[in-house]
Amino acid sequence: MSEILELKNISKSYGSTTVLENISFKINNNEFFTILGSSGSGKSTIIRMIGGFTKPSSGEIIFANKNINDEPIFKRPFNTVFQDYALFPNMNVFDNVGFGLKIKNKSKEEIKKNVLNVLTVVGLEHFSNRMPQELSGGQQQRVALARAIICEPEIILLDEPLGALDAELRKQMQLFLKEIQKKIQISFIFITHDQEEAIFLSDRIAVLNNHKFEQIGSPKDLYYSPKTTYMAKFFGECNLIKCRVTNYDSESIKVSSAFGSFNIPKNKNLNNESEFIYGIRPEEVKLVRQSEKSIKVKIKDINFRGSTSTINATNDNGDSLIKIQNISTNISKSLSINDSIDIEFNTDLGSIFIE
Amino acid sequence: MTRLENYTKYLLAGLTGLIVAALYAPIVLTIFYSFYKSRKGKVDWNSFSYEPYTKLIYERQILESLMNSIYVGVVTVICSVIIGFYFANYYHTSKSKMKEFLQFIIFLPFLLPPIITGLSLLIFFREINLPRSLNTVVIGHTIFVLAIVFKIILNKLETLKPSLMESAYDLGASKWQAFYYVLLPNIKLSLIIAGLLAFTISLDETLITLFLIGNDTTWPIKLWAKMRVGFSKQVNASVTLILILTSLLVLLIASIISRSEKKIMY
Amino acid sequence: MNSVLNYFSTSIWTIVSFILVIFLILIPLFSFLSYSFFTVDGTDIIHEFSLFNFKEFFIDEIYIRTFVRTIFLAIIVMSCCIMLGYPVAFFLARYAGRYKYVILLMLIIPLFMSYIIKIYMMRSILGYSGLINKVLAMMGFIEKPLEFFLWNQNSVIITLVVILLPLIIIPTFTSLDKIPKNIVEASFDLGCKPFQAFRYIIFPISFPGLIVGSIFVFILALGDFVTPQLVGGTSGFTYGKIIYSNFGMAFNWPFGAALASILLFVSVIIILLTNYLTNKLRT
């Protein structure tokens, strides 16, 4: 895979308000890249800068080894699918989709051929004479996408395109987007605030928090190797336990915590007496028989979730809480509040955050 | 923004400035000549005086025509708002096909050249032997502004949810009570805007009035008559006062509209 | 009791208001149209059907000539208003930022300010010793005052443009202001240069508003009779002025009605035609 676009140390501020701070990332060929962040986090600003609608305050946007900071919008080989589609109300579906080619002075026959082709790809071949106002949200979405695809851009920028759709349609469109991206082999930069959507669609995800990227990586990377406690809590749930190394030897590390002591695998970032936060996902906490490795906790409550249950448990003092997930209801049936249970961490999948 | 776009912007800003100047030039000149004298096109800069304003109280004809105009304006507002509200409500609630036809008729005097509306009424009044007076002028003004009043009130009615009146009935209100306690407070602002606009238009209506006026003249018609002999400074002073009144009315309308954040106008 | 006071749906009220509208709008229009088929004898109007007035219109070529000239005049006024008004509306909607409504209001206020005075004052602006000539002389462009501006067709055109210009700015601004920003961005995104974005997107979307304003300006310019009377002199004669004179000194109401009905007929045709063409253009 080769890189096609790079953003280097991009910052953006409006007056004294900082929107983005030192953002850097690269986009690979044929990649589905998602920028994930809450509303107002500045995620739209990133693709607006790539598209050329706003300029970065500092930093470089590099495309094909060339700085394109000052390239006007219409010269950039990217196309945008806008949040509320921005279809031209004075043109029907056919003219909307064919607009980019018309501007490039393509012949009428070529435009017709291409438009019909692309409309077939997005499944709207029978709608070419409709006006945008006569289409449903999902159909307008497809027209907006077709309008971008037909220009054969190097990258398609999608600015929260599914935001306005209801849940059911949203699922359909996610599937549709994923399939179409594979089919047409164009890189997508996709903006969303929805984690599930990001995980489902993306090859890589960049999580935006406090004007900066927390972490960039594949969905699996982000889930299993979060780099910060923010990331650990951002996807799914995670128990964060304050720990201190008590015994550091060549084989394993013994740590103490509010729940007692346990062993974790070797880690070169730790040394004797170092303090850190240990992250372990609730499904990686196992109920076990009492052993010398196990930890004793007291059940606070049990939440029935169908075939499995979730247990919240506390340590002896009752001042620290731990969540345990995916316990077969068969087992949880026999348990009740205030029971003592023994647990063990699947320490291969725990994360270490040094503050 | 490209450099070309910047140039375009400044060019357009300049044009806009020129046009604002052109639109205000006649008005500014009038105000100017109410304070300064000019002889043979030369302005006497030492002649500043606000005497014409104090002398205005002795100009019975001008004052009378002003009072007539205000009378016509007020009666026009009352008639047009009542009829306009009635039709708007009818149009809004009725399912009859007649309502489109009705709307078409109401809009006719507004869309046709004023000269047609004026002479139609003139001929009609002659046929039914109704002598020309301020009241015939009121009729002319009412049917002229009716379309605007109707449209403003209708726009407001269409923003109200049908459940509003239904819930009033549901709670046991009679139709009058529902109107007075529920509908009226909700459309009050649109009635005020429509009324102010109707008054402003009526105050300056000339083309229809010229056909319908009797012996008592309204203010624009008095100006029209005085123009042959040239304007005295008192006339300029009366014009200035009316201009201030009109501007205040338009600003009042605009501020009501922007405060209720409904862009109903046009 | 309730059924009488019932403020809507009551049949009496419905009938009353329908009668009112029919009496005050439709019947006057009808009586005016029928007058155009009557004739006059001295000061008496003869209520008998006759095509005399229309014959007169077509025989004496001054009427047709004046009519055609007035249509041209209205077209020129309309074109000037479009050429001046559209750029202003465009500037307001796109570049004036938070001042746009303030400037719009400034452009609307003169619309409500004394019609007669505006026309009258145009005399002291356009006249031989008027403002324009003075300014031009002061700046050294001319030695003798220009007579190009007053007591002719030009002065009628200029005055009507000054009076009617806001009517085209308002609807055009409204339709331009409604265009979402991202639609313009989308056109850039698809490769439009600024002029192309204007040509293919902004202008077509604002076109209906421009048409509404243009029709208003055209109709009002066509029917105006006060402006030519005050600034037109002898050569600034218009059709509206002829109609009005038949109701004044000439006192030939049936002939005036006939002339007006021709004006009405042509106005309606033009409105319908524009409507039809706009709809056709859009599809």
C-alpha cells in the first residue's frame, strides 16, 4: 500500500479559539479512514481543509509529494459528500450526478454513459429524472455519493454523511458504503461521532480528542492496545486499576493494587516501585476457583443481560469497583449480592498506562 | 477567496453604495431644502432656518390633507386587517376549492397596474352613483393592501399547529373563547405587522387615489396639486416630517419582524 | 346564538365576505371592461355595445406607437433595474455578512417614502441646473449643462428606475439568501471556477426571485402615469398618461377604459408568458 495524502503538523485556530493542534496523519491508497470525534471536536475542519474550503493556520497538506495548501478547491482531486448532501435543487438527479463531468467539458455521450453507469452502481438507475426534493434521505445520500464517485477523485471526503438518517437506514447505508468502497477502490476519509459505525466501516480510525489525535490505528489496535486511559474508556468499557510494582524480576512483575496483588507479564517500561494504571476489559476478567493467583472480591450487584450477566464487585473495603462481563447466566444464577467470589485477570490482554 | 473575487467584492460594494446614495438623493434634497434657501440653483448657505416647521401650523390646507391621510390610513388598517384576517382564516381552515379562486381575486388589485384598479373602481362608483370622497379612497386602499395583509396573516396561521385550536376546544372553549384566548395572542404580532404595513402604504398611495379622490384631498394628492405652482418651504417641511414618520414605521415593522425572528415580509 | 356568532364556517359570514370581494374587485373590473365597449356623447355615456373605441385605437397610429414605445420604456426600466439590482442583491447575500439585513432595510425604506416627492425631486437632480449637472461641471467634465436628462424619455426612465429598484432587490435577495452555503461549496468541489458556480448554480436558483421582481417592475413601469407627467415633458409621453387624460380633461371614460383594457390584456399575456417560460426553463 502506498501513501497518497499526508497532513503534516496541521494546526487551525479561529482568533483565540484553537480547533486543531498539531495534527499529522497519512492516507493510504484504497483505504477507509475514519476520523472519530464528538461534535465540536474539529473533525469536520480536517476534511474541510483537505477539500480546500478552509486553510490551515500552520502545517502542510501534501498530495503526490506536493504541498497543496494554496491549491483552489476546484483544482484538488478530491470530492466531498456533504453532511446534508448539498444537492443542487435546480437540477434533477441526472444533472446533479453529471455536473462534475459537464464542468470538465466532457461530451454529452460520455456524460450520459458515465452517469447511467454510476447510477447503476448506487442503485438509482430509475431515478435519473427525479428532482432532489422528491427523494428520501437515503436516496439523496446515494446521489451525493454518485456525484462524487463519477469525478474519479483520488479521495472521497465524507462529512458525517449518515448523521441525518434514522437508525435502520443508517445500518443499510453503512453496509452500502463499505461495499461500494471496495468496489470502486477509492480512498474514503469518513467523519463520524458514532464508534460502532467507525469500527464497522474502517480500515483505520483516528480518534480526535481535545483538538489532538489520541491514537490512530486499526479498530483492533485501538480496542486491544489503547495508548491512553481515554482510549481505553472510549471504546467499550475498561476497568482502570491503580497499581504499584512490588517485585520486578526477569520472568514476571508483581504488582499491588486496591484488590490485592497479581502478576503481569514483563514490560520494559516498568521498574521497581513504579506506579501505573492497569487497564483490563470486563470480558477479560474471569471467575475462577480460589488459588494463589486469584483475587477475592465481593459482589455489589448482578445485572441480567439474557444469556450472560454482568457483575459489579468491590474490594474488601468497598472503595474500588470492578466490572466483570460475559458471565454465563447459568453460573450467575447461583450467586447473590455480597457473596465473595474469586477472579483472575487475563493479563495477556491488559494494558499499562504510565502517567 | 481569490484576488479576482476580492476585486468583485469591492466593485459590488461600491455599486451598492452608489445605489443607496441614488435612492436617498431625492429624499436628502427635500430635507435639505426645508432648511436652506436656493435661488436660481445656487444654495444660500447662510439661510439655515427651521422657521418652515413652525410656520407649518398656519398651513391649514397641508394640515387638513395630513389629517385626511391619517384618517384614510387608520380606517384602511381596520378594514383590511379584519377582512384580511377573515380571508386568511377561511383559506387556512376551509377545504373548499373556492379558496384558490378567492386568493386569486384578492391578489388581482395588487398584481395589476394600479391605474387599472383605480379606474375600475372609479367606473364602478359612477355606475352605482356613489360620490367620490375619502370613503371611496378607503375602499381603494383596502382592496389594494388586502393581498399583503392576507398573505402576512396566512403565513403566520400556517406556522401554527392544528392541535393548538383543537386543544382549546378540547378544554371546553367556545369558538369565541378559543379565538380570543388562544388564536389571537398567537397571531397578534402578524396582525400588528400587517396593520403597520397597510398604514405605511396607504399614507403614500397616489396612483389609485388620484382616481377616487373627491373634494377632501389626502396629503400625496395635495403635493401633486401644489407641484404645479412649486413647493413652498412649508411643503418641504411637511414632507420631512412625514418621511421621518414613514421611516420610523418601517423600522418598527422591521424590529418586530426581527424580534419574532419570522421573515414574513415578501 | 352560537351559530350566528360563529366566526368562521358560518355561512352568512362566508357569503358576506365573498360578496364583498366580488363587489369590490370583480364587478369593478367587469364594469371597466364593459365600459370599453361603450361610447360617449358630450358628457353622457351611452351604454350600448360598440367596437368604436378599439377601432379608434388601431386607426390613429399615435396610440399604437405610444403603446409600443411605452412597452419598450418598461422593458428598458426593467433591464436597468435587473442590471443594477441583481449585483446589489448578490453583494448583500454573499458579501455583506452581518450587515446584510441593515443594508436591505436601508434599500427598502425609500420604497415607502413619498412617491410624488421622489419624482419631484428628481427634477432638481436631473434638471438644467440640477445636482448632476452641477457635480459634472464642478469636476470639470462639462462646460455647458447637459440637457440630456430632463423633460424627455431618459428622465422618465431614470426616475422610474430610482423608484422601482428596491422592488427587484428584495425578492432577488431573498432567493439568493436562501441558497445554502454548502451548495456553493459543492459546486467548487466538483470543479467549478467561481464564475461557473455562479452560472450553473447561483444564478439558476435565484432566477425565480429575479423574475418576480422583474414582473413587478415591468407592470408598474408600464402603467405609471405620474412620472411622465412630472418629468417627462412633451416627448416623455406614455400610454398611462393618455389613459389618465381620458379620465381627466378629455373626459372620454369609455375610450380610456378601452385603452386600459388593452394594457390589462397585454400585462396578463406577459405575466402568463413569463410564467410559462420560467417553468419550461426549469425542466
